[in-house]
Amino acid sequence: MNDPHVLPPGKLIRLSELSTRGTDYCDDRDRAEAQFFALRDELAEWQHRLYAEGRRKLLVVLQATDAGGKDGAIRHVFRGVNPQGVVVTSFKAPTKVELDHDFLWRVHNAAPGAGMLGVFNRSHYEDVLVVRVDRLAPEEVWQARYEQINQFEKLLHDTGTTLLKFFLHISHEEQRERFQARVKDPSKNWKFSHEDLVKRRQWDAYQEAYDDMLNHCNTPWAPWRVIPADHKWYRNYAICRALVETFREMNPQYPPALPELSEVEVD
């Protein structure tokens, strides 16, 4: 199936021209949710095969503005997978030890090993986003990182890692509604920080940074997918569909049966 959310490498992208609404791609929520549950079951089987095969790796990168739905996507899409074969890494502000190394050091250390499915909740792209918007490094430093990231992802690709990069695209109004829901619901207060309001005031600066990220780091070996994420049901469906289609192409297999076991009888 042709994925409408894959960005063609080399084509100029502007997020302002891309829809944030899942209903622009699917007008039947019930059907999409039914397909999602079937796809999620299939995903669990493919992931188990990847783990059993123990040879290749799959890395899922999730980027979004605050309240974009990264946590929710992880919680819903990966429900039912074998936890032994999946590692989720959340990249927070770097520690002093991490700052003593190059910006990709901690990221490379978290890349999935053979047979593993790795999920990055935020990623190395923070170093061309927050670092840029908050002016934590001079422009010549973060500008150089686009090509460094491309080469890093090429290294992963060339050594057996398939990369799936998702940008969860929400509207300014949808972010407001999600922040307000966190304020009003005591059970969601823990998800809200006054720092979120600071970041919200930087909306335009971040949109510009996202545009440059998508345009500079959209390669044949690691293309971006921009997922309309105002509607959570569509976000989950679109991500799960992309994962399953990728697994179908990879087609991991269980190891062959051992002939010497054919005569074994367990007492």
C-alpha cells in the first residue's frame, strides 16, 4: 500500500501546508479502528519473529511538539508486543556525562541491537530543535548537525537497522485543548508543566525548526512520515499500518527447525 504520509526526498516541505486532521485521510473512524486492532495483532506477531530471528533491527523515531501524542502512540500501538524484544528510550535534557561527549553518543548507545525493536520518544533531533530555538548552541554548530544526523542514520541503515521516522503533526488549537485538558483533570495534572506554556509561546520558532529538520534530514534510507495527529484514532492507525507494512517487507522468519531435535523425547 502506498503510504500518503511519506515525504518524498528532495521535495520542499512546509508543515503549514500539510493537514493535521486524520479525517482528511479517512472518513470512517469505526472501520479504521477495526483495522487498527487487526494490524496491532499482526504487529505483535512480526515483532516476535524479529526477536526470534535475532539478526536485523528496527528503530522507530517519534518527534512532535509538546502534547503531540508521542506517549499515547507508544502506549496504544505497542500494546501486546513481547517486552523482551522492545526497548523504549525517552531522551530528556542531557546529563553532564552525556554533554562531555558528542551529541550522538547517547543516541548511538540506545540504538537497537540484533533482533530488537527500538522506540525513541524524542531523539537526536532535539539537537536541531530545542538547541536551536533556545539558543543553546551557535548556529554553525546545529547547522552542521543535519548532515551528521544523515550520516549517522546511513550508518545504522547500512549495518542492518530499518528506520521509521514519524513526526506527529497537530494544530495550534489542538495543542491548546490538550494542555487545557491536563489543567482541568486532576489525574492529568502531572503531565502539565508551566514550561509547556513557555514552549507554546515559541510555536512559530519551533514550526520553522521542524520544517528545516524535515527538509534537511529526509533521505532515501530514512524518510520522514508526517502523521496527522489531531485525531488520536487516526494517528494510531497510520503509525501501526506503516509498521506492519515495513515488517511485511522485512519478512523476518523464525529460525529453521533443528533436525537433531526430531528424535528427542522429553521424559
